[in-house]
Amino acid sequence: MVRSFTPAIGSRSRWMALGLMVAVWAAAPSRAAAQAPQTQTFSGSGMVLNFVKPDKTADFEAVMGKLKEALQKSEKPERKQQAASWKLFKSPDPAGGNTLYVFIVDPAVADADYTVTNILNEAFPNDVQALYKQYVDSLANRNIINLALINDFGK
């Protein structure tokens, strides 16, 4: 004799509804996190590969000039520390049709926000929308890399 098992909770549609409720409940924290302001921190040192559209290098460099100004004129001590260990390099070699700019942050300031637009907003709140557009429109791609030192060959 074959017996069918009917769950105590009821029909199949009730199980589906329960599954949907659990899925919505489980996803709630990730939605809240997605809505939180974006910040970029580095654990020890960091590198950001900025692939800039070839016709937008002047725009990117102009925004980087404003970033430097924002870091230097900030009243926050961590911004001065960030400026001291944050370097921008430009590769002379083509990067897939784009121009490669590299941020090297070494060492990173613990818990400091390295988000370009957040720093620009602190210094230039009236101009940040235009700077943001100029910055974002210049980028073809961006890769953020956290680095942990495992060997200092000079020591």
C-alpha cells in the first residue's frame, strides 16, 4: 500500500506561499545593504585599475585634479593621511583600446572612505553632480583590488 504524505500545513500553494515569504524575508537585509551609501575601504593596501575611454582622458585627469584638491583642503586628518599614501599612475601602454590609470594606496588609512565621489562631495557639494557625471562618463571599466602584504623584499 502506497501512502501519500500531506503536510500538516495544507496544500501545495500554502507551501509555495511559505517559501516565498522566507525568500522575501531572507532578501530583506541585502536590499537594505544595497540602499546604504557606497564606500570603498582597503584592508591594508589597495589598487584600483581605471580603464578610461581614450577621448575622455582630459576629463578623468580634471576630476583627479579636483580629487587631489579635495584631499588637500579637507579639515579631516584622515583625508590628509589618504593624500600622503594615495598615488595615481598612467600607463603608456594601451589597455584594450582604453587608457589605464592606476591608483596605488599604500598603506591605506584604516576605515577611511576612498570613494572618489564621496570625497568630492565633501569639498565641492555644489559641483559634485557635474564632477560625478564627468568621472563616470570617462570610465570604460574599473577594478578594485585589496592587497595584503606577504613579503617586503627590501627588509
